[in-house]
Amino acid sequence: NQALMLKRNISLADRVKAGNEQIYYIMDALNEAINTGKKVRFLYFEFTAGKRKKLKNDGEPYILSPYTLTWNGDNYYVVGWSDKHEKIATFRVDRFYQVPEISPDDAIPKPKKFSIGEFAEKAFQLFDSEHANVELLCENSMMSTVLDHFGSKVKPKQIDKDHFAFSVEVSVSPTFFAWVFEFGGKIKIVNPQSVIDEYYELLKKSL
């Protein structure tokens, strides 16, 4: 009975809602679980090469203590503590197979120092992986891009009249490397060598 209200207040890109109109009910259930401090149980799927839905986790439900819903890269995600992964994880809302079941069990409390802003900042497109402190060398024209992505806490140091550098903690993932790559050399990874090597191997595979 709240579907119309939800539709008025939630804008979804066509590719997100296509074939999954129940997303409004999924988000409503997640919101209720967040507000009441309860866990949720849900089935999660991916697509096969034949465009068929295939349940992940061997068809077993995931159990999540949801903390927040966030919009990233044209998709809605729920962020919370995953019992399976034993850490904070993200799940795309449009990949829920059905409306999640709200459990009577209380959610695992959110870590005191957890910040969704910092989490999303480190996990490019919410693809979370191992974190590392990286140093990036940038052309001066990239300053606005860097500040847009990492915020004003960035502490740049001028290297020469055309370049600045800064260090930041990121999730070292393909989406991080894709972000670096899209600027065509205007942003370069200069430290640590292990991250440089990983980026180089990814580029070789792409070629």
C-alpha cells in the first residue's frame, strides 16, 4: 500500500529497475530493518552467460545486519555486517532475488568508527578489496577531480610546476585501477610498488 509513495520518492535508472519492479518493496523492507535494528535474510543472484538468474552462496540465504542504503554508480546498495563474510559488505539492491525476510534477531551493532562516507571513498564503486595507502602523481588539471572524489582532506604536495602528488588509503580493486586509467596518464600510481605491479598485470591482461 506504500508502493506509490515509494515510487514518488525514489528515482531509479531504467537499467536498474528493469525486470525488478519489486525493488521498491525490497528497499522498504531494508529501511524497516535498519530503523528497527534487525537482521535480514535474503537470496542473492547473478546472471549466467545465458542471461538466467543464478543464486549465489549455493542457494543459501545471506544474513545481513543492514546499516544504510546508498546510491553509487547508478545503483542502490545496502551496506552492513555480513555473517558469511564476517565483515562489512555491500550488496546491490536490484540483485536481491526476492523481498528480504526481516529476522527477529537483533542486528550486529555498527562499529563505532564506521563511516559510510569513508567506506565508499575507499571502496571504489563499492567494490571492496584489500586496502592500501597509495601515492598518486597528478597533473595540476586533475585537482578538481581528486577533490571531488576524495574530499578536501587531501593534502597535496607540489612536485613541479605541472604536477602534484598525494597519498590516500584506497581499496585496491579493478574499479580503482579503472578510475586511474580513465584519465589517460594524467593520474599515475607511484607507490607502493606492489600496487604498481598489480596495475601493470591488469593492463597486460587487458591488452
